[in-house]
Amino acid sequence: MALTDTAIRNAKPKDKPYKMADAGGLLVLIQPSGAKWWRLRYRFGGKEKMLSLGVYPEVSLTDARAARDAAKKQIKGGTDPATARKVETALAAEDTDTFERVALAWWQQWKGSCTSGHADNTLKRLKADVFPFIGHVPVKTLTAPMLLAMAKRIESRGALDIAKRSLQTCGQVMRYAVAHGLAERNPATDVRPSDALTPRKKQNFARLDAKELPGLLRKINDYDGTVITRCALRLMALTFVRTSELIGARWEEIDTQANLWRIPAERMKMKTPHLVPLSKQTLVVLEELRQETGERELLFASNRNPRKSISNNTILFALYRMGYHSRMTGHGFRGMASTILHENGFPHEHIEIQLAHQERNQVSAAYNHATYVQQRAKMMQWWADYLTSAAILRPVLPMKRQA
């Protein structure tokens, strides 16, 4: 039962501390001294934790419940309330809000909106490339030339992409600083990466011509590596999802009753859910893979650490071993599928949705991910049949579409 103010007020101390529980993990700890401490029990990152919410009656039952709800909201957004409090306390204790301290506070708030891998990589980039140069600078005195000098130092070692991303991240941190009254303006608005950094010629992902597809598929079928890697290569060809979306797949996402793979929004590049219709051939590969990793959460669990997936390089290096160095990548399957499906008359909108090239507008994207599911299921079965034919016949023979 939920606590009442009367019950808390009348609670008497005992020889040992004891707890009185409210809803949602909130409890009050009654000390032998008579002090009544608010605590919140919660789970984060698979671990049970405890957060102090103050002392009754200075913090009333209503205030404690409000604090509990606020902490739950942080948890839902991917932020540990205890960690967020430490950052806020550290910032409050300092007379000067340096870029590093503000950036860490920003990161704690921001990381809930993206995947854990992306958040971790952003923090590593800040620590390795940004903090050593401008981390000590107070955000109030940070200038555009300082940001430019930081980016140029990164660029000087040939890391053009990291230099650009670092500038963009600094802009986000400074927007946070302005919004929280820690700085009057954002100097990053005066520095555009295209104006400050050497432009980099856009390169397309390496991929084979359609005429080379039969040989590639036969080599995948004969690949002498692990079963997990061979299945990854087959599924990459059959589903043409992004490599990160494939290797991060979880068994709970696979719906064999509806023949659908439901990829959640947090694992997608565009942050919207994605449906992949499963062909008969794909289901066969999944059943083979289930014999290897069906007892684990991840389809492509690493042998070294079952809680982590295989790396992006696993597929790439497998292609290298088969003789396709600099000629084919995991992403190349996407371009190859797009070209062949277009050439065989499949509607552009069906192909684009299956490639998850969705609009950034959240409303249209949320709608589009489930659009044309039946038509896309027929298209994906045609594609799987095409690959099956390509792996057997030489050269690839044109296949007639079924209306």
C-alpha cells in the first residue's frame, strides 16, 4: 500500500533501521535516531541502485514522489540519476564552468536520445580530441578562433571526419551552455566546417557489378570461417540492412509467426523503427544461426563476450579473405540490391522504404516504416529467389517478376 503522511509522521524508531515502502521504488528509511530518510530503489544498466532524496519532513511525501517521478524520467531517457546528480554537484561546486565540465553535463542529458554506442564514441572523441585543447577554457570566454584551432589540430593528423564531428559536438555543448545561462552566446555558430576545414571528396562504398554476384554468393556459401560469420554474410545479402543494424540484432526482434524482423528505433540510423520482411531463405539462415546463438540475446554474439556483438570489421575482413579487398563492403549489398531491384521494375518508394531511406520528419517516418509491408514482402522474396538463382546459375539469368 502507498504511504500516507500520517503513517510516516507516526512511525517510531526501532533498535535497527527499517523501511516503509511507497510505490515505484520509493521508500522511507527509519533510523534508530528517529531520522527519516527518503530513498529511491531503481535499476540502471542491469544493476540495482539506491538514490537519496532527502530527509522527512523537510522533504514532504509529495516532494519525494515528485523527485521519484523526475528520476524515473531520467532513467527512461537513458540517464542514471545518481550520475547526473554527481555532475550537477560538481558543476555547482566550481566557480568556473569550464568547457569540459559543461560538456560532461551536456553529454549526460544528451546520451538518452541516441544509441549507447554512439554516445560512448562521442564521449571518447571529446576526451581524446577536444578536452586536451579547450577543456580547461571557461565557456564564457571560449571563442571561434579557439574552436577553429582545436579542429585544425585534429585535421593536421589526417582525421578530417573527426575534426568535423568535433566541431559539431562543440556547437551542441555551447547551445546547452547558452540555454542554461552559463554563456551568453555560442561561438561555434561563427565556424562552419565547410569554411574552416579542407573539404573531403565524397566516396561511394565499394561494391561489385551484378555479373560478379554469382561468384560472391558461392564463396559465401563455401566460406570456411565460423557459422556466425557465414550466416551474417548471408543475411547481409538477403536483407541488405546496414551492417550496424545486422550485427546488433536481438532474437526478441525476430517474429517468425509474422515473418518480420522488427528493428527498434534506437538501433536505426534515422531513429525510427524498421520492418524487414523475412523470406523463406532468410528463415532458413535464421534457424541455422539459432542453433549457435539461440540461447543468447544477440544473434551475432561475440565468442569472447556473449553480451557484445561481433564487430563491423568481421564482415569486412571475411570479404577480404574471400578476395574482395577494396572491391566489396557490407554496405555494398545495399547498393547492389537497390540497382537490381530498380532494374527489375520494383517501385522506387518500396525500395527506398526497405533501405530505410526515410524522411526525417518524425510523423511521416513513423508511418512509412510500416507502409507497403505486403508489397515489400513479395519484393524481398523475389530478391531471395534471385540470389538463390544467382548462386546456382552462371551467369545471372533475368528473372520474371510475378505481378
